[in-house]
Amino acid sequence: IKGQEIMDTRNVIAAISLSAAVIILYSLFFQPDPATIKKNLAEQNKIENNEDTPSLDKNENFAKLSRTEALKENDRIQFENGSVVGSISLKGAAIDDLTFKEYNVELNGSDKITLLSPRNVEDGYLIESGFVSTNKNIDIPDASTVWEVSGNKKLTNNSPVKLTWSNTQGITFEKYISLDDQFLFTVKEKIINSSEKSYSFYSYGQIIRNKLPEISGFYILHEGFLSVLDDQLIEEDYDDIQEKKFTQIAQEGFVAISDKFWVTSVIPPKGKEFKTTFDYKNKFRANYISTKGIEVKANTSIEEKIQIIVAAKRVNVIDGYAENLDINKFDLAIDWGFMYFITKPLFFVLDYFFKLLGNYGLAIIAVTICIRLAFFPLANFSFKSMGKMKLLAPEMARLKELHKDDKMKLQQAMMALYKKEKVNPMSGCLPILVQIPVFFALYKVLFVTIEMRHMPFYGWIHDLSDRDPTSLFNVFGLLPWDPPSFLLIGAWPIIMGITMFIQQKLNPTPPDPIQAKIFMFFPVFLTVILAPFPAGLVIYWSFNNIFTMIQQYIVQRKMTIKTI
């Protein structure tokens, strides 16, 4: 490698390391589409429909109504606990109305997050369960069946409800629905056969979503179909399922549709094989159906139990259900990413400092300090190398001028200089590469966890999960003008850009004037790019730059070289 090429390479690496936000840009725009990777991994597990299993396809024609009209159309069982409020339609016995009591749509608004809506609403989103049969001569409850309530008329965490429906063939279907104090519905499905014949039934659970929801669209976050089947994580995007359905048989697992902060999931009965299907036929469906029929002999009964979790993806909640209900890998409902082993521990560190300091902004700063301390020796090693390269810049320029007509002698002279000063131009690479996974993991934590949603910092930052609301172009609110979104370059992004610019001055100056101008423009470029990102992330980068500068300045002040 030629001396000049080594110097240029070292400058590029230094710029990237001290502008760690480039990692974000890479993850968003350059890393391979994970949908392609996921599809390739899952392809060999896809199977065709089992013809012996009854179909869940039904011809449903419902007139579209407003949500208010739809909720008034049928009698309902109301439910409420400390976390959710909503209702279950007696027509179809579907859980199709659910609102989170603790989460607002807007920071200062009063409207709560409503996740589920009836099937005849444009953005209908619901869960239903029950039994189907291959016997076409049996009447089985479906989406049009009106159930009767026995006993309690309202579902709470202290009072379950019982629904009943009987056909004309001597078969009674019962549902016992209970609700815990958070987000778990437990549904016991019972069939009582009072006839003189035996019948076979298949249990199922199904999540239906009428239309594509608004999604973030970032590659680092999965939003769509989610399942863990026999220890295998399955993630399918909405557009993938619109093109081709997914089907797989498993012995255990769960079926879900995941949003950034919310998850709707169904956990099949334990110890029974089932077939999972994700498909799209004018609506999105995620369901399971048992692969083996359950025989209900004359004058006997059978019972199946499924669990339904419609939750805000708080880490303690999701982990609690995974452990208490023994749901394998249910914690992956939160998209920790492929660096799970780093990302999740980082969250617990962040959450620890939040509980200690009472503010997630301060917790982010505390985590930044911990990261800097953890990599202090490696960073020192890198900064010493960069400091020597900076001090050697005048001598390298002299050698370049001296041997401008003889590249071979220039290379030999530069190699001799590096040997004399005990400098390896590439020696700072390893510390940088080691830190990249940690930087990316922290960005992932700040982006996907609901714990920071609507959490304030100090001053003008009222929501660390949203962008800095101020703008340079109205002098940070002093002028009575609301700039368009692309001009919302707030105070914290500018602080970050300034710290990056100052930090850049501590790095070796590129000998190429064009390269030097490009690097000079780099902080401005990243300030504009990162302005729409969550304020918590920008605050992290700003303080990381500040702590890095302090360490780099102290290290480089002590640097001396033999060459004058």
C-alpha cells in the first residue's frame, strides 16, 4: 500500500469513527433488505395447504360503517382493567374493540391509542377463535353467529364471562373468557355434544386486519406478520404476504401481527400440532388451525384453551408473559434485531439509569458515559495513533514535495518515517470496528422501545422519541412562522453538528484539498440528515462527541514525535 493511500484511508476511517451517525445512514440505506434474507431462510419451510384441514376462508360481505356506527350495530360485552378498555361483539364473539388507557395518540392530546376495531370498519382489526369441521352438515358458529351471555355482563380482571350458542343438532358451543390486569385474554372453548353421533372438530385462532396500517418503513424495524414456530423466528412483511402466502406446521409457538409499539398475538393450545398461515385476500390474516381433528363422541364434551395478548410492547410486560406463560421467544415481539445479545442488555442499563435519575434523557447521557468508559483504553489507543498522524502531517507534506517525481522513493521515505516514529496508520481501525456494534445497538434501543415514547428531557424537548421541534429557520421559535418539515433543523441537531465540526479539527488534516473540503462539509450534511431523527438519539450523539473530544484532546496534548 502506498503511503499516500494509507494516509487517505486513515483519514476516512477517522472521520467515520468520529461521526458515528454514519452507522445510522448505512443501516437505513445500504444494508441488504432483510425481507430478502428472511424469505430465503423461510422458503424451505413453506408447505402447501393440507387438504385434510378445513379452510378458514369465508365469504363475508359487510357494509362499511364508521367505527361509532359499527360499535352500536350489535350487542356487546364491555371489558376494562387498569390497562385496556373495550368490548367483545356478541355477533361473532370477536375481540374487536380495544383501547390502551395509558397511551395517548399525541403528546398533549386526550385521545387514547385505539388498536382494534370491528370488521365492518374500513381499518377493522380483530381477533376471533373457535372450531371448524370438515363435516358440511354441522352448523358451526361463525362471524354472523349471535352468542348469548350467561352470568356476568362485563368482563374485568376479577370477573370472567361465559358465552353460549347451540345448534339444532344437539351441539352446544361455550366460551369462557377471562382477562388479567394487563393485556392477556384467556379463552376456553368448549363443545358439548348431546347428540347420539360423533363429530370431529379443529380449533383455530385468527387475527384479521382489513388494510395496510401506517408503518415506519425503516429496515431496522419489522412491522407485519410475526411468529415463532418450533424455535424459528418468522417475520414476513405485508407486501410479501400480498404476493405469496406463508404456511408452516409446528408443534409450539405463537402467531402475531406486530406494529412498532403494539402487538396482537394468539397462542395455540399447548402440546398440539397446528398449521400457521399468513395470507391476504382483500384483508390480512394471521391464523393457526389444529392439524388433527378432536373427536367429540356422543354425549361427551371437549375443551381447548388459547391465550390472546394484545399489548403495548413494554419490555417488562412482554418478558413477563414469555416467562409466566412459557411462550418460547415471545420476547422477540420487540424487535431487538440480530444483535439481540447487545441490544437488550443495553436497554436494561438504560432503564436502570432511568429509575435512578428519573429522566430518560439523563439516562441516555449516563449510558453514553458508561460506553465511553468501557472503550476508554481502545479509544486512547486510537487517539494516540491519530495524534501521531496529525503531528507527522508537516513532515509527510515535506517528503511529498521532496519526492514528488519519484513515487517509489516517496513510499520508502514514508515507510521509514512510520517505522522511526512507531506509527501504524491503520492501528486505529480495530477500536472503531469494536465500537460499531454498540453504537448501532444503542440506536436500535432508542428507536424501537416504547418506554421512551412521550418521555421528556429538559427545555424544549418534550418527547425524546420524536424529532427536535425547533427550527433554525424561525430562529428557534422567535419568529412567528412555522417552517415546513424539511426545514425543521432543531437546536440539538445543530449542537451535534457543531460538536462534530470541532471534533473533526482534532483529526489529521487530509493532504488532498478536495478531500479536506468534503470532510469540512460532512458535519453539515449529517446535521441535515439526522434532524428528523428522535431527539434522544441526537442527544446521545452530541454528548458522545463531547466526551470523545475531551478524551481525544487530553491524549493528543501529550503527544510528541522525534521528527521536527
